[in-house]
Amino acid sequence: MSNSGCERKLTAKEYPNNQTPSNSNNILKGRPETSLKRELNFVQSLLLGVGTAIGGVVFAIMGRAADAAGPSIVLTFLIGAFFALLIGLSYAELGSTVPSAAGGAIAFVERAFGKKTPTFLAGWFSWIGGVTDCAIGSVVFAFSVHYFIGWIDPFLLAVITLIAFALINFRGTRSMGAVQFGLTAVLIFTLCFFMAGSSLNFSFDRFEPFFPNGLTPTLFMVSFIFPTYAGYESITQLSEEIRVAGKTVPRALLLTLIVVTLLFTGTVVAMIGGAPREVYINSSTPLQDAANYFMGPVGGAVVSIGAIVATLSTINGAMAGGSRIAFALSRNDFLPSVFKKVHPRYRSPFAALALTTLLAVLFVLTRGVDFIVYAITLGYSVTAIMVILALIRLRKTEPHLFHPFKVPLYPYVPVAGIIVLCFMIATLSWESLVLGIAFGIIGVILLYALRRTRGKRTDIGGKWLKRSAEKV
């Protein structure tokens, strides 16, 4: 796109053959590529974000969070929502400004920094987050089923579940979007059912004392519950497959934050007010146990089914987003070129999808749930910092770039986003920090090894052409 301020701005539908500026530039550089198919509308995009955010993890973390912070965990979720808004506004602006490339974060950072290490790290950590999100979703789903059917091996079922959703995503975003609609609808109904049921035994006395352990746990638990808000990232990861992405992405993203904030806050208020503390603290199924307390076995069963649906929603959204990140990494020469192949019929990145599924299966086979959760949390935080830095750089280097949506109170909001992300990283466990450093080192080593291999191939090809010319 030219930096001229007087040029006419084209919408996504006006580009011939769906050739957005990013794809057109690739063709001008002699790299024609098959674009992904734009099939997701506003409602499907919204449900993708909501369904991915309200994942199976939220059904597992409430008990531990309430044990640490007490009733003030309600305030923790509200602070988390505010942090998510500060960060999400940058995603919304970039998702509307750079809607022509799959992968979300990697597309944003590549536009700002080029094909350099910051871009790779953004995509690498975002991809790891997506892969591990798939893995934890499948594990929580399998253990939820195992609760009803004890003879099933939960880890084997987790692997089978990942393969099943890989086949669904292989058929393209229309199939994925239809599945997401059903899963998210059931999930929202379950949480509303839980909140309504708590009124049968609700007592405000259970909110006293509000800060039983002081203010510090209330603040520090934000980093623990924050990944539940990160579902909006999946919307930007599929921006190349969203119709009129310039308008749809920011609207769907911001509305996702509003919906999940209402649902999360309402759910934790219902849990604390509807059941005594000893029912849900340190429980692996806190919402189910609370529902069983104030609605009986039927309530517990309904919420358990909702937990199963939640994990399926997480897997579906995370697998779709994760495969697009791998696709974008390959398209930017950070992974072998085979992973940017698109199926000619379904227009899905099948090779990237296969790689993402394989890695998720490997994470499941480690049987280390804490290991997986740490990877999700840190991966998102590092990626989000890179995204905000990309926004700041693009505002300076491309001031005339068309922005259908702009972050308000710039640059204070982006800077505040970086500060809260650094705060959350600082309050993570030391194991997660070590894990993040290890992932970063492994990623950089793989990057430079790949570049070195490609450099040698280029040298060999050049020498062969030179010898052939001399013979002629």
C-alpha cells in the first residue's frame, strides 16, 4: 500500500480474486500463493473468540483461584478484563489494519519489523500457545469424560479427540465455523444455567471477608486467570478468512471481551454466593461441585456436560488458530515451505494443520498438565508484547496506513498494555519463566539452522548455474 494519504481505500471485497495487498506483493515478488477462503462472518468470528476464551480451563481454575484470593477473586476477574482490554485494543487496530495475512501476531510483527527475529519470536510463542491450548483442551475433555466412564484411558481419548478436530478443520473454515456455533451456544447456556441455579441458595454473607488473605493474592492471581480472556487472539489469527475483516475483526474482538467478562464475573459470583467455600476450593471440578450443592446431581451433571463442550470449543478454536500461525511462519520463511501449502478444494492449510496436531499430540503424551498450562500463559504474554511493539512501530514508520479502527488515547494505552503484561510475567512461577527461556532458545536455534541450510542450498544452486553457463 502506498503511503499517499489521498489514495482510495479498497475494502476486502473490492480486491480482484481476493488479492489483498499482502498477497499482491507476494505475487509481484514472484511468489504466487493460494489465498485462504474468506468464509467467516461476524457472528462466526464472535463465536470463535467467545468459545475459545470460555475454554475448559475456566472449569478447572476457579477453585484454586478462590482459595488464594477468597471472594475478592471477583475483583481479580474484573482486573483481568481491564488488562485484556488494554492489550486487546492493539490487536483490534492491527487486525483491522493488516487483515490480509493469516497468523495474527506474526502478520502484524512482520509488517512492522520485517522477516527478522522479533517476527519469528512472536509467531513462535503464539504457535506454542495455540498448540498447548489444543493439548490442554483435549486433556481436560478426556478427564471430564473419564469422570463418567472410568474405564476409558484419558490420554488415549485426548489423542483421538485431537485427530477428530484436525479432520474437521481440514475441511475448511465453513465446517469449523458451523461446529463452533453449536459448541459455543451450548457453553453459554451452561454458564447461564449455573448462574441461575445459584439463586436457589445464594447468600451475600459468603462474600465476607472480601480480602481474607489481603490484596496481594487478588492482584497476583490475575496472571493465573488471564489466559481465559485470550480467546480474542484466535479472531486475528483467522483474519484472512473473515469477510470484510477491516470492520469485522475489531467489532468481534471487542464484543468478545464484553461477553466473556460478563460470563466470567457472573460465574464466579454465582459460585461464591451459591455454595460454601469448602465445596469448591482446591477442587479439580469446582463449578460442577458447586452446581451439585445448590441444584443437586442434575445440576452437577449439566455443568459437567458443559465442561466437556467447553473443552471441545477450545480445541476447535485453538487448532484453527494454531494451524494458521504455522502457515504464516512458513509463508514468511520461518518454517519449511511445505507448511504453507493450501488444499486445492477445501482451501485449508493442511500441512500446517497436520504439524500443529502432531505437536499437540506430543504435548499430551508428556502427561504433564502443569507443563502445558505454563506454556500457554507465557506464550501469550510474550506474543502480546511483540504485537504492541509492532503497533507502536507501524504508527511511526507508516503514518498514512489506512486504520479502520484506532486505539484510543495513543500511546498511553499501548504502553499500559506492555506494563501489565510485564507485571503478569513477573508474577508467574519460576518454572514457567525457565520454560519460556528454553522455548525461546530452541526456537532461535531452529531459525538459524533453517536459514543456514537454505543459504547452503542457494550457494549450491548458484555454483551449478555458473558451471552450466560456462559450459554453454
